[in-house]
Amino acid sequence: MAEKEHLQEDELLKKYDPTTDYRHYTGLAAILVSTIAVTLSLFHLYTAGFGILLALKQRAVHLGFIFTLIFLLYPTLKHKKESKLLLTFDMILALGSIAISSYIIFNYESLVRRAGMYTQFDQFMAILAIIIVLEGTRRALGPELPVISILFLLYAHYGQQMPGMLAHRGYSWSRIASHMYFTTEGIFGIPLGVSATYIFLFLLLGAFAKRTGLGDLFIDLALSLTGRTTGGPAKAAVVSSGLMGSISGSSVANTVTTGSFTIPLMKKVGYNSQFAAAVEASASTGGQIMPPIMGAAAFIMAEFIGVPYVTIAKAAILPAILYYITVGLMVHFEAKKQGLEGMSDDLIPKFLTVLKNRGHMIAPLIIIFYYLFKGYTPLRAAFLGIIVSYALSFLKEDTRMDLQDLLDTLREGAISALGVAAACAAVGFIVGVTTLTGLGLKFTSLTVALANGNLFFALFFTMVACTILGTGLPTTATYIVLATMAAPALTQLGVPILAAHLFVLYFGVVADLTPPAALAAYAGAGIAGSNPLKTGLTAVKLAIAGFVVPFVFAYSPSLLLIDTTVSQVILITGSSILGVFALAAAVLGYLNHKTSFIERIILVASSLGLLIPGWQSDIIGIILLVVVLFMQFKSGKKLNNAAA
């Protein structure tokens, strides 16, 4: 049975997450791939512990390993029989990946001395690098990001033929190629730099966490805390997916991993398939906005806006909590509406027993929190988290990692980083073209002009752009593109830079739930056997806080706890929780019993009043909420009398 469930997980991951659909070798080929992957992980562990190389060299080594593995693992055409010719082509591209990396590493000093005076062979290597990055990204992630990157490269060349304010003087192909390959503003830009440091280490930490059973621990803890309550399994899904998602950083992987356990439990207590899948998808997706790790994009954000990562994590805490409270409340209201109960005691693990058996595996997260808030870099915090995670695995026989387990974990960690790293390299073309042509400033001016200086319209246009881009791009790539193009427009209209970038991140994340390409929702639907489109729409409803809260903190950054006192934090937290309570009841149409249309309208107004910081709006929101509670009490008495 367990083997069957594992096969189902693999099939769903391959279907909805292209990075997991790769070749599985045997014999010498398997040893070769494993050796490269393990070496990549050891390289990053070494540089994290003993000091990274010069920026360009560190990124070049990272790029070489990543794309070598991509061409060895991902075929030219998936699900097609491979010929010897195609396999030979893959080997050539893998060697090409080593070449473009080695050329930077061994010619670094020479390239620096003659910056801007590149030889024909330099230009050849630059063009080869562009081809390799585009083709490798297509194999690992699909065609969407490479196509967008090519459009940007064409824009850089044909600038003189662009209309209106989009026009620029245009650049030769040799100038574009050298800018993309020999500077830190193209392929080797900030995104790849963050991938070559923070992101890789945290993904490797996720592999260690998975190997040592941290995911199972989260599920058992969540069940022990919520399993007996109304609709317990769904609440357990919310809690466990939030915890695991904050580490894994992948909506689809988290949905499949935890959903394979929680979705059947939800269906067993009475939730319909569509709702069960939507709960798991919305909870798993929210993991990318939940500190401490927040997926890969938050590390890139720290570099983009020049603030410590811990500052971003602190700002993101309250909005993330509000997101999960909203999902949890809707789960509760749905259970009350359907008259569902919790799980029987014999199916619920004992809280103290769970902590006694595996509670020590939480220590790596505590270590990460401690060192981040002490001011250490995320790189050092992740490194120490990995070391502690490995050391603690020896405390229990069932989690103990022998040499083969260690090598497997190092290999899996490296392979899990391929998709994100490829996205970071390819999106470098977009960032590079933006800096080369001044497109970012033009896009900012265009957005402000289209919005006619109105902040709401600028926020709305940005939300739409994030949703459209997010249908085809990973969250990381979506964030980088919009952070480069759209976030400056929001800051120009008065939104603080941290709020503007978190706004972009939020809508890049929830794009995983919005049809037509709601990958997390579709993965959940695959487990539950529900309609994918309807599951996606239900997931959007459950994740409504992810659509409302960003607008609130864009207007009122105090929701991000920026420049606030302790008393203000308490007031904002309390009013916000009441606000999402009203929002959840309004969207789901249930409080003490089914709400009327008028009650739902009043609840929406109440939620907005409570979510917008300020005592005047809070008072209005509370009064409106009390009005609805009174209306529910009166109508509830009538229903009880009628039933009697």
C-alpha cells in the first residue's frame, strides 16, 4: 500500500512539477551522476563553512555543475524514446556547461584586465553560454521562461524598431552576449548569486529534513493538536503544510508530499474531494510566505532591496499568520456547515509521545531562528542547521543516517536545486536587458501613466501581471521579473520598498492557485480525484487573505510591523485577526449558521475596517461585526424555534 502511494506521489510530481521528471540511471551512469551531484553539495557546504569564492567564480562553479546535471538528467524530448544521437547531443551540452564555467574561472584575471575588449573566442563562449542556459532551462522547467527570455533579448537588439517610449538605440548581438556572460548583470547576476549561496543551502537543508523525518513529525504534531477538533484532519493539513512549506519552498512538492496523507483523512471525516484538495493546495502554497525560510524568493528580495533577510522575515510574520488563520477558519466553518466531527482518539498520535520520539528534530529550525535573529547570515544559519540535523539523526535508530543515506541526501539536495538555479540563470537575461536598455524605468513610467497616478490601479495592474506571469513561471522567476519591472512603480507612488516587494512576492506565490495553471491545486486534485478547475477556484477562495492582505499592507505598512511600538503591534495583531475572521465568514457564507447576502456584505466591510490599521477603522469594523453576530443570534433563535 505504501509503495502504491509512493508511486502515485512520483507520478503527480512528474505531471505538475517538471523538475521532478528526470532520468533514473543504473550502473556506471548512475555513479557518474551521483558523484557530480554529491560533489556539488559538498562544494556548497565547504564554501558556506569556510568562505565563498569571488562572486563571479562562485557563480560560475555553481552554473557549471547545475547545467551539467540538467543535461545528464533531463532529456531533449520527454516521454519519447531516446536515440544514441540525442544522448550524444546531451553529453556535448553537458561538456559545454563545464566549458562555459571553466572559461570564467581560469580566465578571470585576463577577462577583468580587458573588460569591454573581448576576442572572437570570448564572443563565441558568450553565445554558447546563452544557448546552454536557454536550452537547459527549457528542459528543467518547460518553454515559458526561455521564450520570455528570448523576447527580452530580441528587444535589446531591435530597440530602434520599438514603438513610442519603449524604443531605445538597440545593441549588437556581440554587445548583448558579452553583457550577459562577462558581467554580474546577466547570467551571473544577483539571482544566480543567491542561488549559489543561500538557496542551495536551504534546499539541501530541506533534503536533510525530509530524510530525517521532519515532515512526518510536523504531520504527527499537527494531528495531535487539531485531530480531535471539528474537521480535525483539515486543520492538521493547514498546520503541517504551513510548517513543511516554510522549509520546502515548493507549493507542488509540499501539496503532494503532505497531501498524500492529509487529503484521504479529510475525505474520511466527510469533506468532499474538491474541498479537501483545495485545503491542502492553499495551505501548501502559503508555505512560501511563512518565515523562517519563505521559499527561495525572499533571499533574492534581501539582495535586491539591500536589507537583512531577518528584516523581511519579521515583516512577513503577521501577514503569513493571517493567511493561515483565514484558511483554518474557513476549514472550521465548512466543517460546522456540514456537521463534521474530528478523528477518533485511536487514530491520533499522542503529543508528548511524538515529542519524546522525534521532537529533537525541531532543533535545526531553532538553530536557524537563533542565528538569523542574532545577525548571522542565512548562509551560516543554513550551514549550521544542516550540520545539527545530520548530528541529531544519530540519536534515534530509525532516523540514523549511514554513509549511503548521507550520499543519497547530498545527491537529492543537489537535484532539488536544479530547477530554481536554472530559473535564476535564465531570468538573468531579463534583468540584464532591463539594466542595459533602461526598460525598468520605462515600465515604471508606463505603469504610473496607465494608472494615472492612482495607487490602487497600479497595485491592480501589478497583481494581474503577477498572476499572468505566474501561470507559466516558477515563483522565483515571477518575483524577479516583477521586482525588476513593477515594484519600482509602486515605490514611486509612495509604497515603501519592502511593502512593494512583498506585494509582488505574494501575488507570485498565489499564482500557483489561480486557474488556468493552478499547479498546486491541480496536484491536490490528482490525489483527491476531484475536478482540477473547480479545485483551483475553491483554493483561491480559501486563500482569499493572500489577495486582500497585500493591498492592505501596501496602503498601511504598519501591518508589516514597520516602525511600530509594542502597543501598536498588539492592537494591529488583534484587529487583524478579527478582520480575517470576518473575511473568512463572508467568503464561506457561514458563521453560527448560514449567512444572508446582507450579512456577507456587512462582514466584508467589517473585515476591511479591521484589517486597515487605525483605531477609527477598527471601531467601525468591530461595530459591523457585532451587528452581524447579533443578526446571526436573532436568526438562529428563529431557526431553533422552527425546528422545535
